[in-house]
Amino acid sequence: MSASKHFCERLPKEFRSPAELSGMKESTPILVAYSGGADSTALLHMLSVYGKQTGAPIFAAHVNHGIRGEEADRDEAFCRQVTDGLGIRLFVHQANVPLIAKESGESVETAARRLRYAFFDELMEAHDIPLLATAHTADDNLETMLFHLVRGSGLDGICGIPVSRLCQNGTLVRPLLGVTKDRLLTYCQANGLSYVTDSTNTDTEYTRNKIRAEVIPPLRAINPAAAEHAAHLADSLRADALCLESMANWFLEEMRDGYAIECEKLNGSPAAIVNRALLALFRECAEGKTLEYSHVLALRELSRKGIPHSSVSLPAGTEGVIENGRLLFRKAQTKEDCSPYSLPLFEGKTQISQTNCEIIMGRSHNTKNIYKNSILLSLDSAKINGSLMARNRTSGDRIRMGGMHKSLKKLMCEKKIPLSIRSRLPVICDDDGILAVPLVGTRDGVLPREDTPEVTQLQIYIE
């Protein structure tokens, strides 16, 4: 039997070649992440045959994490034995992952994964190997989908594990992602392949092990093909996600202005597109950091309201803020103190140099804000006692609202007014005390009604 005939008959039909997954030539060198377990042993054996058929050089990489003592050393020795038998060069990296995790503050799982992929990237660069193959299976994909589901992930998380992705020095492919664990065990048995078992795989303190041991068996009792069906669902969802991603990229290209997008454009576009656009723009602004879904919802609500200078705090020391009718991402600003001031207000323009604020006062019968980038205060002229003045906020300031005298500081906190502008908001007073504060509210009894004969309007601009 020829090698090609042997290759075609022995491989599970769900196996996908690295060339197909990457779009590269069949002869492209491949590095196999090899733990010695059943999945990676099956993959290494398949790719060894694939390499003989296509001329692709095959290499293997094993990491001894130093977590399981003698058992880890046993696994390393086993991997050396298997690769020697297949004539495949093995690269080994030994590390003390528990110590590394302790020093970095990471979980052992996270530190181990980071170290593994850093080792793989180094090998790919040093030996000019463009492809990395890992032995993730359909079962692993189901576990990942369930893991993201219970964490409240969006569509991208529910799509599970991608069959390929770019890595630092090449492309990572997963030829076994459509193959179940049972099929791989059958393959190992049919080909006389021995393998080692990681004792930590049964430790349900690890989240994935708990899903594997306690969640998936009842699902298989309902439908034995749960993993295969989840793989089909993941493929379908991933196609939808790619379509939405391309639409979001187009939206950003057309609508963005630096790190800002007009609120009108955001508010009038589908949520699925807006959500992705906001995530992508934030990642760019925050150098790769990401947002939780709650942050995205808060940003959309901020845009919907469109209140000038209102903002929400975001990760990585950033904030989303409404400026000039746009939602803008920027570094979070801290509270700015200003010099005390007290200025009389007259019809026309009053400039407050201490806070770079401008107030335009006029008389009108219309309570609509015709100036897009200002904060509007409309007051019943007949309820103003004496003359108007603007001053800075002082400790202990209170305004009568809802029949009670309320602290301005507390009201600003309740209304989530950004610290960066609280001290810059002018306090509008008449002879009876505080009359109104922009973004906070007005004193009881001074709001105009539909039949109010004359309305005093204050248009307030804060740079």
C-alpha cells in the first residue's frame, strides 16, 4: 500500500490538512505542540504521514511545566521516545511554572499557556517554521463554547475555537478541531499508538476539567453527537461573525474621526455593528485592551443621551466622553481645581476665564436647545429674584430640589458627572441663593411651563 493510500484510509474524515487551513503550500514546515497525550500523539502521527506524502518537514515542541514532578519528567521522556521513533526533531523547554505564576500573579493555567506559546513563537522564528499545529478537538471546542456561554460572552466567544489564527511568527492551525476525542482514541488503538495521561486532567478545581467531567456527560446522554453538532454551530456562527466584523470595519472606516464617532451615526446604526465598532476603536485607543459587554452598553447609552461633557469610565485609564456631538475615547481626566470667581450675568455673552466657560443669556418663548454643542438651562423669568450671577462651586453648596435641600456634591455623584468637569460647572444664583447648575438641575419652582410668558435661557459652553 502506498503512503498516499495509507494516509487517506487511516485518517478520520474530519481531519483537515494544514495546507487547507492556512492557505500555504503543502510542503510548508510544521511545528507540532506535543504533550504526549492521546490527542497530540494522534496529531503527531497523522502529520508524520502527511509530511512523508507532501514533503512538509515536521517538528515537535514539548514543554515540561515542572508542575507534576516525576510524572512531568516521565512525559518528557515519553515524548523523546515517540519522536525518535518517528524520526521527528523534538524541542524541549523546562520551566518552573508554579514559581513563575507566583511571581507574576497569574493562575498556573494562564502562566503555563503564556510560557508555552512564547516557546513556540521563539522556535518558529529561530527555525523558520511558518505553521504551528495544536491538537484541539471537537470536545475541546464544546468545552470552550460552554465556558464562554456561562461567562456571558458575545458571539465571538460562542463561536468557540477558530480552526486557524495568526500567531506572532506565523499561523496556528488546528487540524483535529472537527474530530471527537472518541474518534482519536479509536485512531490511536487502530495504529498501535501509546500515550501518557496527565493526572491533573481529572482535577475539577480547574474550570475546564469541571465542564469536561460534570457538564458534558449529561449533554452526551441527551445527544451523543453533542460535540459534532456544536462544531457545526460554531462554523455557522463564525461565518456570521466574520460578516458582522467586515461590516463593522467598513462602518469605522466611513464614520470615524480619529478616536471619535458622531452620536447620530452610532444611534442610527444596528447594535451588532456599533458594538463591534466600539470594541475595535477602544482596542486601538487602549493599545489592545478590551471592554466588557457592560461597558459597551454604557457607551451606547451615553451616545443615545448625547449630553455634552458627560462620560463613562473605561478600563486602561480611559473614558468615553460626549464632545461636540461625538462619542470620543480619550485618556481619563482628573479633577481640575479652578480659581474662585463670582460674575454678574447680563444679556449676551459672559466669559469665565477661570474655567474656559462661556455663558450666553437671552430671553425667549422657546425652551428648545438650538445650539448643538451647548448645555441649555431654561428658567421662568418671573421666578428669578433679583439679578443673576455665576460663581464657582464651594464646599457645602446645596440646592432645593424635590422639596429638600440637596448637596451639589452628592447630586453630581448620583448623576455620574465626570470629575474632570465638576469644578468647571458654573453655579447659577439669584438673590435667594442657588438657582441652577448645568447637568445637575434647577431649584424648585423655576422651570418654565408651556404657558410661561417669558423664559430666560442660558446657553453654556465648556471647552
